[in-house]
Amino acid sequence: MHKINNFIRAKSVRLVGDNIETPDVYTIQDALKLADELELDLVEISPNAEPPVCKIIDYQKFLYQQKKKQKELKAKTQKVVLKEIRFGPQTDEHDYQFKLKHAINFLADGAKVKAFVFFKGRSILFKEQGEILLLRLAQDLEEHGKVEQLPKLEGKRMIMFIAPKVAKKK
């Protein structure tokens, strides 16, 4: 939170702002008097500077603009959606094609795909088959997305991440 008016504890402050002709160092009393004459608030903008930087502005308007900036920044950020597709080491062709279609749809919607082969019990012996399956998936999805992480064995899972290709803006 910003310190305003009488809550500013510095002995002298550097005044800046639209209504200040020459930015300069003022005593806190002079700065408060100037703000009072303009019927505005003295707001501490940069408390760590030497001396602290203050601005003479309408504090409510300042808070409103800060909230507006935060809202704009939040609107510009993209939410990353992660969809999972699970295979077994012995996934047959029909199941593979079915899951491939889902992966294509997920990537088209802009979601990342986490594809993994889950090894149960002794099926861990088929590590190579799992890796071949994931590499085949990566190859089939080449025009829809790019591989972020190649197949990597983590415990009983072999995991691979695929990110959607960014559509070029016109």
C-alpha cells in the first residue's frame, strides 16, 4: 500500500507529477501545503529512493488506474490447459487412432497434451514399445504441435509433452 499525506514519515521528499513545474526536493511540510492548496493528495510512489519520491495526485483516481492496469495485464495472460492421454504399452491400432484424434482436437483448442504410457506390473519390460508408441504419436502430431519434452521414464510412467503450434496472427 502507498503512504499518503500525513502518513509519510520522511523529512524531505522529491516531488514529481503533472502539476509540478520543476521536480525538486521539498520538506514534507512544504509538500503537504502544496498538495493542500491543489486540493489533492501527497502519495509516496517510490519509498526506497533517496529522498523518497512523492506525487501530488487524486489518490482515489490513482487507485482506480492501478486496478485498471492490473486488470489489463491479467486479461493479456493466457491460461495453459493441460490434457492427458494415457496409453498402455500394448495399445492396439484402433485405440491409438481414437486417442490420436483426441490429441489433435486438444492441440487445435490450444491445450498442451501430456501423453504417457503407464506400465503395470511386469509390463515395465516393454519400455521400448512404450517409447516407440510415444515417438509415433509425436510424429503423427507433427503438423499440429511441437514436442516440448521427449519421452522420459518417471517411475512406472513414460511421459511426453506436446505443445500446440502457435497460429500466426494476421
